Amino acid sequence: MSLEYKDYYKLLGVSKTATQEEISKAFKRQARKLHPDLHPDEPEAEKKFKDCNEAYEVLKDPEKRKLYDSLGPNWQDGQRFQRPPGFENAQFNFGGAGGQQFDAGAFSDFFETIFGGGGGRAHFSNGGGFSGFGGGGFSRGPSRGSDATAVLELSLEEAYRGGAKAITLQEQTIGPDGSPRLGTKTLNVTIPAGVREGGKIRLSGQGNPGRAGGKPGDLYLKVTILPHPLFKLEEGNVILDLPLTPWEAALGAKVRVPTLGGAVEMNIPAGSSSGRKLRLPGKGLGGRGRRGDQLVRLMIQVPSTVTDDQRELWEKLAAASDFNPRTF
């Protein structure tokens, strides 16, 4: 059987003495350059891409490469040749899977004559790396796009209330000339009420596009909550430091306390010390039935300056009181 010789080294642009690392880098470079998606108007683009994949399938494997190199001293001449002895029973099982699928076409007669008719489907990963061949014959089937992630920054009020929010994201696309470009898209997001720090919101079908009519992947928005001037977060609980006067703490009082859902009246028990925590149930973050609380930490403050009359009153109080907070 006489076939036209295919120079796999020339197809990848490497020398016959190239290392495995050089061959791998050359394949990735050529595959990105020749991918049919980047050359929709070139009829030969798919054939060139197929030849590139076929060359790499042989040269990446030491055994197949050794068989290929043994074709004889005239391998560089591109002349017609006869299958050498020992190739008749050469069969290879091309394992491998995964990656977004790009049809690389059937192997050439040259390949199948030398290495057998194993055949398979070429897979080209999203990251640009070749991931092997899977058996079962060639097909141009659709494949689902990969999922994507992005950070969604929310104010504490937005996380508490939830609701609709329009967001603008940057996305990388391939331009008509095959070069990567940055574009923007605006999406309407429904934020679950009470979403917590690190929570994920799934937007179905807004991830990376599929191949050959396949469905796009999903977009996952990871929530990060921005710092707030009044409140701090402790998992699902909201912490508020509430300043009190000494007499409010000593005598008790009813004070207005801000919460994420609006201000409320809170009773301060008489004899409260600074640092004491009072709880407002259900005023924190979280879904229905598992909302956190708001913890109100009492912080007693004293005036930095006093009038003569006020100082006299403080002195009378000090003289009349036998309270000593220091027990050591």
C-alpha cells in the first residue's frame, strides 16, 4: 500500500530532535492559531486543525513517535513509501476525555495505515490544552459551556433586604481577527433576602457559551459584603455598639436603636454595665427560619467636659455612693 508521507514535525513547526515539552508548547501554539472558530471563512481551516491534532497525537507518545521515526532515512523527503515491517499489527487505544469538544475530523489514511484505525473524537480544552482522544468514532456533537464565577459586592442593607439589582460584568470574547477582547454585559440579578458573606447566587445559562449548539454554562456570583459605618458582621449576626450615658445605664431607659430593617425602641435594664449585650431576635442575616440576630453591645460614655454645676452634682453622687467596681 503506497501513501503520501505526512511530516508531523513540519506540521507542528518543530525539529525531529524536539523535546516532549517543546512539542507540547508547539501544539498549543499551533492549535490556538489554527482553530476553525477563529477562521470561519477559510475552508481549509478545519483540515489544518485536524492535521495539527493528528501530528500531536503521534509525537506526544514516545512509542508512537518511535514507530513514526522508524519509517526510514527518507522521512524528510516527503516521498511515497511502503509500510515498514512490524507496523501491520500496531494498534493503539486512544484514551482520554473532558474539555470542550471541537471536531478535528477523522484521522488521515496515512495515520490509520501506520497506527491502525482506532480513531476517536478530538477534545480541545477551554484553556487551550489538548486533552486526548476518546474512542467511538468521530461525531460533531454539541457540548455544554463551562461555568464561570464573579464577585458580587453588596451593601449590608442590600444583603438584608434582597431584591432586584442590575450588575455590569466584563467578559472576554474573541474578535473577528481572532484576538481576545474585553466586553461588558448587564444582567438583572434577584438577591435572596438575608444572603450571607460568601453565599453564591446561580444565574442559569449566563456562563461560558457552549459548542455546536450546546447549552451555555452557569454563572455563579460569590457575595462579598462591604464594610458598614454602624454594623459589624459575626457570621449571620449583626453587631451594633450602642452608646449610653451613665445615668441611662444606672437607672434604665428606653432608647431608639437602628437596625437593618429600621429603628426600634429598646428597653435598657437598670444597672447595665458597659459591654453587656442585648439581643434583637431575627434582625440579622439569613433565610427564612434561620435568620441571625442583632446583638446590641452597650457602651457607657461620659462627657469630656462638665460645667461647674455638673461637677458639683458628680461630686455629690460620688460622696453618696458606696459602689466600688474594683473587687481586686
